[in-house]
Amino acid sequence: MKLLYCIPALYHAGGMERVLTLKANFLASQQNYDITIVTTDQQKKPIYFPLDKKIRLIHLPIDFDAHYDAPILKKYILHNRKLKKYKKELTQLVQEYEIDVCISLCGKEIEFLYKLPVKCKKIAEMHFSMNFRKQFLVARHKGFIWEIIGTIRTNQLKKSVARLDRVVVLTKADQQQWELTHKNIIHIPNPNPLQNQSVSQLNSKRVITIGKLDAQKGYDRLIEAWSLVKAKHPDWRLDIYGVGEWKEMLQNRIIELHLQNQVILHGLTNDVVSKYLESSFYVMSSRYEGFGMVLIEAMSCGLPVVSFDCEYGPGELITNGIDGFLIEQDNIEKLAEAIGVLIDNEKLRIQMGVSAVQKSMLYSVEKIMHQWELLFEHLFH
């Protein structure tokens, strides 16, 4: 079976890029799959996660990012011109390589995929919730007008995927939301990309979190919570790994709260497993998520997790009080309190860590990819 994946770029160290690489490499290792990946905004940068040599990688020089800051009218004209070019080139690629299934990770092609003039099956692979476009705007801008724009953008997404063969979502909650208006929805969670055999001893005075330094990940709230944690536990440290536009703002807040010795912004790491193993538990402070793959990664390393109960993901991945704590969204005091409970109780950490490993096994690559293979087979029966 010949599969073609569409993604904006592969030079990021993000979760979507990591998951696609993992899945494509798995399928390429099977004898009955031929894999092609097409990007539009790679810009000659090296890919971040290694790909199997059998995978065909095609970088189209569309570059949608180039007009991101252009005036709105010019941006509209350039965007539509590039969309037309992309549609033509993607159509040619599908025909040239006789693609059976075209899978969009919801880049720009999602706007025209349903009307692409080819016979292949068409799938949207959602790495975010249905309301992502609205969540993105509201998290970064204040005012009723942004909520209206967000609702319009969400409706555009809903319309563009309604006529696809399948829309694959990551959580059951998101599936239920989509099924109110769509009949082509299926739920397949992300696989755990870590293949480690070791687990943390949970005896270090370090807590870890990993993600982009932006509005979505909510590290401003986590830093506020840690200022409360510091009062009772000044010898414990919060390690934040990631880069993003909020770095300077977050660093300034750390200084304002006199947390320079307790909260450290480390930037990116190429050895995420060792960082998990050096920590005693994981904290997620996101305002919204599509899935929350880092929770599964941390759990597979034996870490209990503490997370805001944001939409979507944490509520399905964490069993409250068993393998971690789910905290009411925006309740910074309760977040700090839960962090304090795990700091104070090493026995509880160990108990939760065992349960966390068991939970992570549900998301093995083999189990998740079996669901994908069944989907591909059902498309043609």
C-alpha cells in the first residue's frame, strides 16, 4: 500500500514531527508499505528526527511562512496563489507515485484535500482538538472579536474535513465532539515514542516539564505555582525544557519571584530520556492540548504526573490519585498543593510511578500502529 503524508516541515523538535517520524519508520519497516512524506516549508533545513532510508522525502518550495507578516490584502493574495500551486503539485505527486492513501497532518492542504482531483483515499490526522484554532487565538489575544474569528476558523476546519474518508482524532472526548456533526471520525491515540527500559528512582529533588515556551503550555502559571512551592520546599528544583517566544517573559517572571535557583529554563535537549530519569515527577500546566504525549513519555519512565485538567488529553491519560493528579483548570493554588503532596511523600511517588508505567504500555508503538493498519485495510473494503 502506498501512503503519502503531508506535513508543513520536519525540522522542528515538536510532538507532531516526532510522532509522524515514529509511525512512518514503523510502516516503512513492514514489507507491504511504501511511504512518501511531502513538506511545504522545510526551507532546506535538516530534518530533526531520523527517517528510515526507504522513506521518500519530497520538499516542495511553497513556503507559506514567507508571507506570515505581510499586510492582510497582500497576504491573502499570496496565500491563495501558493495554495493553487500546492494543489497542482500535490495532485501530480499522488498521480506519479500512484498513492493509495493521502494523509494530511492538517497543514495548508487541509483547505483543498477533499476536492483534490485524484482517486486515492483521503485522511485528516488531527494532532489537536476540534477547537484548536479558537484556543490558539484566545490564548494569545484578549477580546470578543478574537472569539468570533476563532469560531469562524473552527467552522472552516469542520467544513473542509467533512467529506474526507476519515478524520482521525487523538482522544475520546474530541471524538465525541466531532461526532456531533461528522460521520467520518475515528479515535486512534498517539504511540509512545520512547523505547527505554529504565525507570526513574524518583529520589531526586527535581521536577520536570517539557514543551514550547508559549501561551498554550502555560508555564507562566506553573512559575506562579512554584513560588508557592518554594515556601515549603526551597531545596527542590523545576526544570523546564523547550524554546519559544515566551522565553524572555518567563525568565523575567522567574527573576521577579526570586526563583532563579529553583526554576531553570534549559532550552532544548537531545536526550529527553535521561532528563526524565533524573526527575521525580512531571508537571503539565497547559491551557489546552491535543493529546499530551509528554505525559505518556514521562509515565513510561516511571514518573507520576501532575496536570491541569485541560481540554483535551490529560483527563484520559491520568487516573486521578492512581498514576498522578488532575487539577482543576486555572487553579494555581491546587496545582502547587498537588506538587507539594508528591514532594512530601516518596512512597506515594513510587506507588504512582509503578501505575504510570502500566498505563504507558497501552500506548506502545505496536498496539497503536495495529489500529492504523486496520484503518488502512478498512478503507478499501
